[in-house]
Amino acid sequence: MAPLPPPPPPPPAPGADVGANPRIVDAQVQLGSQLAIPRAFLEYQAANAHHRLAAYGHTVRPARMLDRVLSVHQDDDGDRLVAELDEAGVDEAFLVVPDYTHVARCALSAPELASHLDKVNRRHPGRFRVFWGVDPRAGQDGIDLFERCVTEYGFAGLKLYPLCGYSPSDRRLYPYFELCEQYGLPVLSHTGPGWGQLDFEYGMPLLLDEAARDFPRVNFILGHGGVTHVEEATYMCAHRPNVHLDISQFHSVLAADGWQAHLNRLFRLGISHKVLFGTCWPSYRLSESLTGLVAAFAKGQPAVAGIKEADRRMIMGGNSLRLVSAGRGEVKTTTTDRGGRA
């Protein structure tokens, strides 16, 4: 087998492409593979979908529903995901990989999964910014692995999935945040509900406030913050310069007048410089198309009606690129008092 190519170089500097074709970035996608997502998670997803369909009188057998869910999670090398990004006109994506190792049986150990993601990243140069998932219970081994992911694999951010049983401001995470500060990497933390067997209490956005205050030089992203706990998430974005949110899973928002109207209101709050477009693809392959979701944000569409074109471009890619621009090995030498003083 031929050796893998070196890690992909960073894309053009954020803000450089402001012409007719600005870059589109999906700030939250996943590898649709059972190597990265536990089977138990997918079984729950299938059961939840079956429950919803049965309530509307559809007669899909549970086993058939599970087969359908598993069938769209066979993309081990990311080829299908990249083909969908190409079709939808998405230039780049944040490939987000939660750490489930403390709550589920996983196909790969954490080091094995990191190595696999490195191969996926090399296979598709310039398409992904990998956000490596961590859990504070991993101890020093987890911290060392994260730094290796950054320095050897070129991963571009940190992913937290607090529903696994910890606060995103857990002090055991501070060594990770210190590394993010050193290397200029953003932190994306899940908010809202998720896998049903886990603790939704840890999905509240305000739980991140202490970490955001103690690490003012680290940019934090509230995953799904434009969809659930929106008032809390936008409050934080408005008052913490280093807090942002993404709108992934937007088409499933609980809004009586629909997701387009909901997002249009969000985009008018004066925090468009804090909002990141994202889809959480391929979680919805059975019901949506990525092309259709992206097209709904084209100039003049209801979701962005009346929004300044400069704001729309920031949301669709400019903000995401700005947050990762300090990564790829640019080391910060300043330090911060953890009491909040710079």
C-alpha cells in the first residue's frame, strides 16, 4: 500500500474570498460510520424514528427501521460524505467526533479512532477540520492523545459531548482548554438533548459560562445553540466575546411557524458575527438531502430574507473560517490567570 500523503494544508485565509463565490463551511458534520458512532446510539436513533412513524400510522417494522439507519452509516472512509458536500456546494466541514468511550461499547479505542480519522482527513485533503472528542475522565492519557492529534494529525478543534456525564466547565477539562489556547483551537460543546440514555441536564448552555470566562482567549461554540435553549445561547453570545453558536439540526427546531422563520428571527438579533451554519449531516440522510438544506440559505430564501449579504456570508462560512484561522500550529505564548484576569 502506498504511504498516505502528509496532512492537508490550511485553506485560504478567512475573509480572503469575498468575491462572487465565498466559501461555504458546514460547522458540524459527522463520519457516518459505526467506527465512530456506537451501534447502541444508532439503535436508539432507529427506535425513536420508529416510534414517531408508528404514531402517524406507518407500519415499518422495528428491525427494518434499524436496517435503514445502519445502512447509511457504512461510510467508513468519508467518500459518501464528501460526495454529498460536493453536490451541495459545501467547500469545507468541521468533522465532529464525540467521545463515547465512557458510556458505550465502541468499535475502536480512542487512539485507534484518532488514527482512522487522520487517514480519512488525508484521503480528502482540504475538506475537513477534525474536532477531536474528549472526556475529562480519560486523565492524562486523554490529554496526551489530544495534543498528539493536534501536533501530529493536524486536528483543528476540541469536541465536548457533556451529556456523557460531565459539565463543560469541569476543571478536569482545563488542561485541554490550555492546549486549545496554546494552539489557537476552538472548542465545540454540544448543547440541548441528544442520545436518550444520557443526562440532558448537562446540555444547558450556561454550564459553559465558567470555562468561557476563565479562558477568554479560547473560542467556544455552542453546538445546536440556534435550535435548543436559544434564549440562553444567544444571551451568552451577546455578552461573552468568545462564545458562538451553530445552527446544526435547524430543520428540526420546535417552532410553530417553521424553522425558516425561526432562523430569520435569530439572524436579526445582531449577533450574525457569532452564528455558524451547520447541519449535523448525515444524521438526516433518511429524510432530507444536504443539497436541499444548503440551498435553503441562498440569497433571497425565506431564512435569510432581509439579512445583509455580508451577514449571510459570515454565517455560511466566514465565521467558521475565522474561528479556525489561528490553528494549524500557531502557538500562543501569553498566559491567563484562571480567575478571569488576562
